[in-house]
Amino acid sequence: MPIRVLFACVPAAGHVTPLLPLARELAAQGAEVVVASGPDVAASVAGADLGFRRIAPGLGEWFARLAERSPGPPGAGLPPAHIERYFVPRLFGEVGLAAMREELDALTGEFRPDLVVFEPYALAAPLVARIHGVPAVQHMIGLSWEPLTNELVRDAVTPAWSAAGLRVPSSAGLHEGTTLTVCPPSLDPGPPGTAVQPLSTTARPARALPLPEPLHGLDGPLVYVTLGTSFNEPAVFATVLQGLADLPVTVLVTIGRDRSASDLGDVPGNAVVTRFLAQETVLPHCAAVVHHGGAGTALGVLAHGVPSVVLPRGADNFAFAARMASAGAARVIGPEELGPATVRAAVRAVLDDPALRAGAERIAAEIAAMPRPEDLAPLLLESLPLRKEVP
């Protein structure tokens, strides 16, 4: 009987993508792996040749439920420091836990996993794992939360734990066992007192992949512009393009699958606009990257030793931007400072200052030294107790 591993995550690309390398590796080493989430990530999981079970509605419905209990648009007008403090306990601790709890509980009883792997925003998972007595491993997808956010999350999930007849742990069920951290130590050493196991989910190829076809025949240092999957605002792209129009660079802009180049207005002659390219095909060729500071994008850029101009938009973007700037690997332009002139100056600085590239290369070396999924998968499987089948 193969070992069974249940992955649980929020139904969003940025939450499932970091889990897939380890999930695929566990499956390759003989485990039966099922990913439990919402419909938004079903295609990504199927594309990774893993089992999928829908246990929650899509993330859009989560936001709709949050809006029902808010006097105005959720989070409107919040300063950057308060974004996580608001959304993590409310959207994920209250709405999300309730949205996932019942069906995740039923799936766990049916599938009878030997191990639950969950990302920290899937706050139903540590509760369900405790109810069923299943070992659980937390798989980080970005930076650790600040202590105040952890306290607010604990308050938010306490009613659900109490309803199950359990005392909520001080950590809200997070960091109870091994925590797999995807961030290098210079960005995030992990919460104090936590058993942290580094795990790299990004890799710098030994040699550069061929230049993507849209860039064939273009000259000049490549500046890649991306705002990830959630913040593809045409006005931001247009501002960046305007700022870079007169620089001797080639600009590649990926605008997301739901946008069109016509949304951006006039595109300068030194720019190419496309909906999507896999970032691992682009990053080896980049001199600089302009991005929003999302975890997946930021860690991919850093793994390739490329300096950044970060335009934080929301979520954990502001925290990543601050950490990257402190590590000497990025310049940051806040929303209130964004304009063609500030973009032009920041990109020039990133291209001309060797210290910023050196800072990015230092972090790339840290990431390269972190264990890979193929290193950790056998250790996870070997550490599990044998399951006792009930006739």
C-alpha cells in the first residue's frame, strides 16, 4: 500500500504553485498524492499529473463572503503595514477556514492520509489533521507573518477549534511540527523557536534556456516587466512602458491571460507585450526585472541573481519589497511614488549599480544551497509511522 499524502491549499495560483515541486517528487517516489483545494487550481494540479479534489469554492466567492461582512470594499484604504493584519485573519482565518473545513474533514476521513502538507493560509488543514490524528507539515509559500498577525489569526480560528472540542494552539496550529521554508535565510530566518527546514522550489538552470521567440532579433539589455497573476493593472504597465521608452533596453511585458495588449495603449518600439511566458524561460536572459513583489516572482528572480525594481501592489508585496531592498537586491517604488520618471530612474540604477546585482547574486547563492524536493521527499516518507489498516 503506497503512502498517502494530502496537500491542502487556498485556491489561487500563488498558493498551489510552490507546493507542486514537492508534491510531484513525492508522487515520483511512490506516494499517492492528492491536492485538496478549490476549482481555480484544478488545471494546474492536473497538469502536474497529481490527484485533485475540490473541497472549497473559488477564491472569488471567499472575497464575496468577506464583502458581505464589511461596511465597504474589504481592505479599502489600508496602509501597507495593515494589509496582512486585516486579510489573513478575516479572509483566510474566518471565511477560508469555514469554506474548507467540512469537505476537507470528509476527504481526510475517506482518503486516510499518512501525512498532511499544508500552506499557512489553508487554516482548516492543521485543525483537520489534529482531529484525525495525522502528522502535518507546514509548507511555506512566502515570508513568515509578523507576531501580531499570528495573534489575530489565532483569535480568528479559535471558535472553529473550540467547536471541535480542541484547545487552539498558541500558533493557531501553524509551526507545530516541521516547517518547510522556501525563503533563504537573509530574507526570512523563520519564526523564533520553529523547527525550520529550508526547501528550494526555484532553480537557476546550469545553462540559459533559448531566448523566447517573441524576443528574437531584439537588442539591448532585457528588462522583464510582470505583475504576476492578481495585479495586472493596465495603468501600471502603461506607466512603466512610458518610463522605459527612451532607454536603450529591450522591454518584455507579460500582462496575464485575461488582458490584451490593446489595454495598454501605445506600446513603445523597444517593447514586446505578450500574455504569458514561463518565467524560467525569461529570467536567465534578464538584466533587470520590474515586478510586484509576489513571493513566486520574487523568489524566482532572486534564484537567478537578477536585481529588481519592485512595485508593491498588495498582499505580501510590501514585506517582500522591504526585505529585498534591505538585502541590497532591489529598488522599491511605492504606489504613491509611481510615475514614468521614478521608473526610469530606478531601472537605470538597477542596470548601472553593480552592488545591486551582487546583492541579488548573494541571495541566489543561498537559494542554490537549499535542499531541493528530491532531497527532502525521501526523508519525509521515511519518517512517517507505518499506517495500520483497519479491516
